[in-house]
Amino acid sequence: MGCGRKDNTGGTSHRHEGCVSDVVKTILDIQNQAVEDDCDNCGTSCYLEPLGGLVSPTRRNADTRVFMLLNANGLPFYAFFSTPEGAVLPSVFFRVEDVYDSCATLRVVAPWDEEEAVNLLNDDETGISMGLLSEVVSFKKTDTCLTVDLSCFCGVQCVKDVNLHICD
């Protein structure tokens, strides 16, 4: 019951697990196990298995399904990470590390163009510039993690299966 929808008692619920929680749990399961499934009905479905299927059904070296969480207005949730040079930048991209009840630990995934991290802030630095998302061509892991309440989000959009070398 995310997004403040009414629960069965007539009140507003922010604690009931909903589809965003289910999808994020599924992403975690897919990342943690190799499951063969050659059926590809929707090329960007978050439920698509095996991991690597968002890129190509034959790609097997992916260790992460990069995704975005969307709020009630359809805008991406973002968090900040530090670059190796010390800059602090926002990212709308995440990797699920753990899920418990309706909470999840997420790793911030850094958006990169051909040479460096992409600064997604708009010109007045008050939010994310959606136009800058098109500059993102790759992703890199960060050491930044956060815990979120999945019941606070209304959507999850899977972006790409990548190898972030999590265990390296």
C-alpha cells in the first residue's frame, strides 16, 4: 500500500508491503541466484530472469540489476555519493543489497559518461535534470549505502544489468 493509499481499515497506510517491495525482493533473488528462463516477454521487466537478461538473454556475467525508484509524482528518488576526486554528486540508480520487511539496503550506483561521473543536478542545483540521464552510458559501484522504506515508493524501473565487480 505505498503512496499513501487507503488500507482496509479506512486509514492511510505507509507500512504495508506493496509491489515495489515485491519487485526489489525479486531483484535481490535474481542477483543472488542463477535461474534459467529463456522467455522474454518484456525486455525491461524487473522480473526478467536470468540476471543479464536486460542486456542480452545470453549475457551471464552481470552481478547487478540497476534500477530507479519513483515517487508518487513519477520522479526518481536520488541519493548522494562521493567520487574518487571528492566531489559529492547525486544518483538515481541503485543496487539492492538486502531486504527485510518493507525496508531495503541499497547501494548507490554512480552514473558515468565516457570519461567521468555524470552530475545529474539541474542548473540551480535543486533537483535532478531528467535530460542529463541520456548522458549516462555506464555505471560504477560506490561505497555509499542507505536504508529505505520501500512502502514510500510508487514505482520501480529497471534500467540495465551490469557487472559492477561487487566481489572484487
